[in-house]
Amino acid sequence: MSESPPDISVVVINWNRRGYLRACLASLAGQRGANFEVIVVDNGSSDGSAEMARSEFGVRVIANTANLGFCAANNQAFAAARGEFIALLNNDAEAAPDFLANLRRALDAAPDIGMAAAKVLVWEGAGGVNRADRIDKAGHLIYPDGQNRGRGTGEIDQGQYGRVAECLWPDGCACMYRKAMLDQIGGFDEDFFMFADDAELGLRARIAGWRCLYMPGAVARHHRGGSMDAGSTRRIFLIERNRVLLAAKLFPWSLLALNPYYFALRLASGLAAAAGGKGEMARFPGLGNKLRLAWTIVRADLAALLLLPRMLRKRREVKSIAKLTPREIRRLILGNRIPVRELVEKSN
């Protein structure tokens, strides 16, 4: 980390993950070829995370007294950032030494590239052995009901995502944004709290005419479920609520009208996958757990309905910065569509 004014501000959001945070910050301390600062936003941790970050790594810490969520915490850091570029790294992720330098190369490639996506690999392997050969995310794809999923999720990394390429948007776990883009379109939508927040920001940026490059040389290893347990109904609630909010805010009306159809198709496919022991629904075995899952989805959709008036107001704000036409937005979404079978059979 340089003493000169930084080109890059790296933002790490933390809540009671001291061990993960220490490993994350150690990986940033080992970065090569990048002039950067680190900003840790601690969301009211009780495990000494903030004190550890200051004393052991000497990074800037914004200490909140409560858990404000991923979106609000990042927006705090965006306002405090001194860099021309802003990188995000989850507290449960560790960056390879050239992570920042490779992401920066993407944003230097063209002035309309506002986002850079990393190759995110699963930290854990079979039996708890560290394996870096399974993909968590290599950019993002989306399903036409608003559900999104990492490109390549669950695949063995055999070089199939080894080329620099344009992608839909980056995963917020490990990425870089141009600060000028954030200044123009705004930061994360704080109504999302967490989950699908990076999808909403990324699609909003694409609608505003910004592009995203995937950089396979920018590698991070991610502890899956480090922020929230994969089987948590709170996680399911936020994912389901937020996919509705994203669609209501950003989808063209022609695609939004088909949302119930695509949603029903995904649910039916998910039930079929669960019968074979695959996908998210397989994490909720038995009738009782399936009913608990169904009630969570119903509650999430009702919560989304309550926020619809606010999303429709924000929809008008997005229209004021849009460079893409509704037809172009539809083509962008459908052109980066994840097949329903792949979506429901692979656990996120």
C-alpha cells in the first residue's frame, strides 16, 4: 500500500468475521503493481474485527454501531474513497497478488468500461481441502424473472473462462468500478440491503451505457456461505424479494409482463431438480421444510409488493440516465440469459 494518493480504493465490508477479515486484509497487503488504499466498513461487529483491522494492518476503518447492510456500508465507503477506481472484496474472499493490477487494466482499456469482473474461485474443496479449481463466478448471467447467477458457477476451471471478454456485470464479491460511473449513476440501492445488489447496480450501469470486462487474471478465492448460511431462510427471503425489486425497477415493460410465467417455470423446474437431489430446493428436504421454504417465498413477494411504489419512482429516475432503449435492454437481458435447468440444478 503506497503513501502517495491512491489510484484505487479497496472496500471491504465486515460484520463479525474477524478470522476471514484477517486473511482478506493479508491478501491485500500482498498486492503487486497497484497504488491503493483499503477502507474497511465494520457494521457494528462485536468480535474485535475493527480493532484488529486498525492495529494489525493500519487500514482506514469506518465503524458503524449497527449492521447497515452491504449496500449502505459500501455507499459510505464510496463517499470516503480517494481513488479514481473502487474495488470491492468480500471479507470472506482472498485476492491473488495481481488481483488489483489486472482489474485496473480492464478499466484502462476504454473510457466506457465502468466495471471489471474477477474470476472468483471456490476456496473450499471436497473434504475441506483448499482447491482453487472450481468456479464460483466468472461474471454474471440473469434469468428473465430477475433471478441472477454467476457465470460458470460450480464448473471445474479448465480454462473455459480464460479469455478477457465483455460480460453482463461483475460479482460484488470481487470486482472494480470506475468512480466516475458511480458518481453518474449512483451507488448501491439501499432498499436491497444485501443480495442482488450488485446485479441491480450492474444492470443499471449497463442501461446507462457503461460496459463490463471480465479479467481472468484477476483471481479471488471465496469462502462460500461465509456471510450468510446457504440454507438460511433469511437469505432466501432477500434473494426472492430482491429479484422482484430488480425486475420492477429495471426491466422493460415487455419483459416485466412475462415475469409470472418465467417465475412459475423456474419454480416448477426447481421442484423437479429437488426431487433428484439437485439445486437450492434440495437444501430443504421433507414436506415441513418445503412448506417453510414456500412461506418464505410468499413473504418475500409480499414484501416486494410493498416496495413496488418506491421502485416505480426509481424506475423513472433510471430512465433519465438511460442510453439503451427498452428493446436494447430486453436484448441485453435475453442475450445473457442463464438456461433454467442450469439455474435450478446448481446451488448458488
